Amino acid sequence: MVLKSGQKNVGLTLFSPKESNFKPFVEIGRVALFKSGPFPGKIAVIVEIIDHSRAIIDGSTTGVPRQSYPYKHLTLTPLKLSGLPRGDGTKRG
């Protein structure tokens, strides 16, 4: 942001890419937060990638059933479950 002479900075804080090392990759085991839809504010895990715009998610401990869901309604978190097999289901009982 370039300020012309006489202009004041109105409180905008510019962040450089060096401040955060997190790159939100869509991957199996990534924990996602619901932004909208029937479960706003709840979390689930990506268990299968369908295509470039949808994934199968499962949030059995948070009350989110296993379902196909668009990425545009999810926020990816830095949290990831390592070792989660692709397409893994919820263990019931």
C-alpha cells in the first residue's frame, strides 16, 4: 500500500507471507471448520477427496454425519490427523 503525501494510515496492517507457515492444503485427515450450512461452527475431518470442489467429511464426535460437502463452505485448519486411511469410516459401537 502506497500512501500519497498528506494521507494517513487508517489502521491497516499489512502482513507478509513470512508471518505464517501454514498453507491450507486439502488432504485426507485435515480438520475443517464449517463456515455455513446446517453445522456452522462445528468441526469435521476430510476422509475422502471427491474432486476439486467437494470432499467427504466425517465429524461423528461433533454430531456431523458423514457426507459430501463443498470446500467453499469449509475453513481448513492447521490441524491434521496423521495416518488416517483414505476413505476411513466411523467406528460405531
